[in-house]
Amino acid sequence: MTVTTAPAMVELQGVSKRYADVDALHPVDLTIAKGEFVTLLGPSGSGKSTLLNLIAGMVAPSSGRIVIDGRDATTLPTNQRGLGMVFQNYALMPHMTVFENIAFPLQVRKVPKAEIRRRVGAVLDLIQLGHVANRRPRELSGGQQQRISLARCIVYNPALILMDEPLGALDKKLREQMQLEIKRLHAELGITMLYVTHDQDEALTMSDRIVLMNGGRIEQQGTPDTLYFRPETVFSAEFIGSSNLLAGTLEAGPDGAPVLRTALGTFPVPAPDRPIERGAKAMLLVRPENMTLQRGGDTVHVTGRIEDSILLGGVVRHFVRCADGSTIIVQELNQPGRVDAERGHEVAAGWLPQHGRLLPAPPAG
Amino acid sequence: MNELFGSSRAARRITSTLAWLCYLFLLVPSLIVIPISFGNPGQIEFPPRQLTLDLYRQFFTDPAWWGSMVQSLLVAVATTLLTLLLAVPAAYALARSRLPGRRGLQGLFMMPMLVPVIVLGLGLYLQFSSWGLLDTTAGIILAHIMLTTPYIMVSVLSGLKHSDIALETVAAIMGASRVTIFFRVVLPQLKAAIAVGALFAFLMSLDEVVVAYFLTGTQTMTLPVKMFSSIRWELTPVLAAVSTLLTVLSLLIALGIIALQRKTEASS
């Protein structure tokens, strides 16, 4: 959990949303600090879009209080919340030129004409699209349109910029460029951003803090590092990064240290963050890049047969089929002259006990 | 289609001949007046033995004809403008608000389309006579607004269905008020739909005869009513010239509508 010292830009206190008899969002507490880049990450239907719409004022909460920039905004209409938003489909006005699109929020705020011209010019320079000022959005590429839509937010300096899957319509390469561009603008301008995505890589790349949502609740929140290396639940572990999970029962080892008895053997495990009862079901998480293929060693390992090895460029992924039918993924750095074990060959996949992480077993059902 | 139903040449020829026959059946009565209108002013004849513009001269010099044409144009323009003022905001409100009884209201707006025009004419006649609106230009305009409202509503509602609601959302987030959103975001997107509806309304009002026959008198007679009574009382060949003028006008407006619809399809 991060301790935020900066003043809060957005504060949700017990905010929930219920439709007929479906809880789209269970009561949630969330604080976003000034200048922070927070990502709402989760599968579809996890409540992240509902949360965004609640902050934007497009739906009214069933309970709780929403404070934006020190002002109670719970019942404030959308157009008085002082927010900005970037949509997946850009939502640029087709009947206006690029210049007019960016000028629109300033005109709404009755900014004098000369200043509008100056400020629109400045943001167009910032996103390096000054040369398309007089074109219509339709004539631009997807990436350019999304940059315009971002500029349209930046130009009037809103308290918070909401981004709803803004890069979902772009191809992979452009998406990566745009991720860096958004990060750059965030760092240069110190804007507070709330970013919604279902793409874990995007969340890891961009965020100061990730809020992982699941089933209308906040599953876990923290820095990308925390979520990646210290997931608290099996859902967190599986949603972010790839993971090897060994299910078993927690027991005390010969020296009193905790061990996990699994179908593939008994392994020493580090102490969990939240105590788990001895004799309870638990799961051991080991990230694929923390495992190595070895031909017999004295570290902790499971044995199995190589099923496949695939090349991902900088890394190689080995799939090891174990005796109980489960598959363990081992990821190693690629090197010139690498020799893979043959398919069907017996190998041991080992890890350092301190690289494992003990998680409570997910609730049944 | 051809693959499904056999593509023999004979079959294709028969279908296209049939289609052309249908077009001719529909078009000939309108087209036949065109040559007649350039004929002898003395009598109605087809084909005309000499080509003159005498009938047009008669039309434009006889104040009874010319006046009713001006009256019709005045009524049609006023009807169109006033209907737009009423129907465009109404359609927007119906499409975007969560007004209780929205469906019922929408049905109410469409009613004039479903009630037989003759019944409407009779009802308006009885109502307007007690209000002193018979034989007034305001009365006929009011009646035509009623008739044309559903058409503009339908056109604008379908335009709204195609417009992107995210644009209105984003405008609201940027701080725009409902009024600003309506004029600067919604209206520009509805331009084509409004134009199509307006042309329809103009055309409907221009050649509407049943209700106008009930409500107008000698002071306020519109062109279709004048034509109708002229058929009954004098049967002058000037009718051919008037019909030709109306046909050409309708054709131009129809072409305008088609062009606008093409444009909207291309842009969306």
C-alpha cells in the first residue's frame, strides 16, 4: 500500500452502484493524489468503467460520497466537475477542424479569442501536430486523432483526466509509442490521470499506482512492482504477468519453518504477508522468469518432461509437463548458441525458495 | 440474387421489362401533362399540334393562379420553418431524455400520420370554425404543421440514432451546458437529417389538398385547391402548365433529398 502525502485530487468514500438487483460496484474507497497516474485494471465487468462513469458524473452513485479537488461532487452535474476525458473512439467533433476541436472547451469557458489562439497553438506544438490544425479529424490517422483528443483535455487544465481504454483501437507499435507519449505529457505537465484498461502490460508500463478490480471490488492496489512481485491473491497473481501456481496444504517442516505439501513434492515457502493457518489450503506462486531449467541441482525443484520451447525474441519459454498433468512455465534469457533440451527430455525446474510467494487458496466456486 | 434464382438471360430480361412497365405505369400520368402544357391554349390535346408557351403566360399573368401559387409557397415556407422549430427540439428531447411516458409522447407525435387525412380535415374544420380560423392563412399553416411534424420527427430521430452520443458526453465533461451541446454538437451533426425532413415537409405542404380544401376560402386558396376547383368548374389547359411546374419542383426537391441522403451515408 502506498502512503500518499500529496493532497487528494479525488476521494471516493464508500461509493457503490447498484442496477436493479446487480451490484456493478460494491462500496469502494479510493484516493487519487494530485499529479498521480492511477490505472484501473481489470477484466470486463469488473466495475472499472462503472467507477469511471461515477467519477465523471454520468451515473449517480447508489451510496457514498465523491470529492473532487476538495469539493463534494457527489450530485454535481457532469459539466461542472471540471474534468477531462479521452475515449477509445477519440470522440472528436467531425464537423470541426482540429483547431476548433481543441478550442471548444476554451470557448465554453469564455476565454478571450487571442488567448484561445495562443493556448491551442501551444498544445498543438506540445503534441507536435501544429501542421494539421486546419484539417478535419477524419483526415487524420488513429494515433493523431488520439493525440488531438488528449490535447483537447490538456488545453483547459482539468483537475483530472479520465482515459477509457484510450489506446484500444490502435495497433501494437502505435500503442507503445502512445503509452510513452502519454507518460511524457503526464510527467511534464503534472496532470492527475485516471486510466482504465484491461491490458496488464499497459498498466505496468504507465502507472504510478495500479488499482486492480475484480467482480465490482478492488482486489488489490499498489505500485506496478508491488502488484507484480507481491500479489495478495491468486486473482492478482494470474491477472498480472504469467505465473506458476502449485496448490497444496501448509504444514510445519522439520525445523518448524513453513512448507507446502503438494502433489509434486513438499517445498519450503516464505512466510505469507497475512498469516495462513497451518493445515489450510494454500498456493505457491513462482514467476516463470524466477525458474531455471537445470539437470539435477540442490535448490528446490519439480521434475517433468519438456513439452515445448518457444522463442519470444529476448527470452525463451519452456513448457514442462509434470507428473500430475500440470504445466510449469520456465522463462530464460535467450543467448547466442543456446541449446534447448529435446522435447520429451526429463528436466528439473528449480527456483530459490525466497522467490516463491505463498497465497491463500481462492475461495471455492 | 441471380445465382440463387437462376441467371438465365430470358428470366433477367423478363424481370427488367416488368420493372420498366411498372415505372412507366407510375410515371406516364405525370409526364403526359408536360407536352400538353406546351400546346394550344384553346384546348387540352395530346400530342400537341403546335408548341407555344401561351399556357405559362396565362398562368403567370392571371392573378387568381399566380396569387394562389404565392399563397402556397408562403404556407409551405412558414409551415416548414415552424415545424422545424417544434419538431427538432422535440425529437432531441424524446431521444435523449429519460422522460417518463416518453413512448406515449412519441406515439402522440406520430398520430397525424395514422389518422385518415379526410377525418383530420373534417375535425380541423369543425374546431377552426369555432375559433374563427377558417379561411385564414394562420389556420392553414397550423393544420399543415400538424401534418408535417411526424415526418420531420422521424427524419431527425433517425439522424440522432446515427449521431455519436459520446460526442455529447465528451462535450458535457468539457463543461458545455445542455444548450451549448444542442447548438454546437448536436445540430451540426443533424444538418442533413433536418434538411431532408424540411424538404419533405415543404413538399407535403405545397401539394396538400384535402385539409386545405376544408380550411381555405377564396381569400386563402392554395394552388392545389385552386387546381382542384378549376378541374370541376372550368377544366382549362392552364392546369397542364401548373402541373408541369409542380412536377418539376417536386422532382428537384426529391433529387435534393436523394443527394442529401447519399451525402449522409457517405459520411457515416
